Amino acid sequence: MAISLSVVLLLAVILVVLIRGGSIKAGPAVVAVLFGFFLASTGMAPSIQKFMDSIAQSINQISF
């Protein structure tokens, strides 16, 4: 839950920066958000979640 909330907040910030910077217009941003929303309700959602969890675990294991 904490990882998914962090990712959602990070992506929301990136989306706002892209809209305000003019890199992406509001229309395509809405389409991207709706695509993600509907993708989350498909059968692919568990696979995407496992992939994101494995990336988060890999990043967490990096030590400097």
C-alpha cells in the first residue's frame, strides 16, 4: 500500500510538472490518466503490480 501510494503521488507530481511546463497538454494528460485507471481494472493489473514491486525491491536493495 505504501509503495503504490508513493508511486501514485510521484506520477501525479510528474504529470502536473509536464502539464505546467507545456510538454503535455491537458487533453492527452486526461487520456493517460483514464488509460491508467481502466488498465488497473483489467486482468493485467496483478502482473503490472508484481513488476512494480520487483523494481521497488531491486531499488531498495541498492546500497551505497
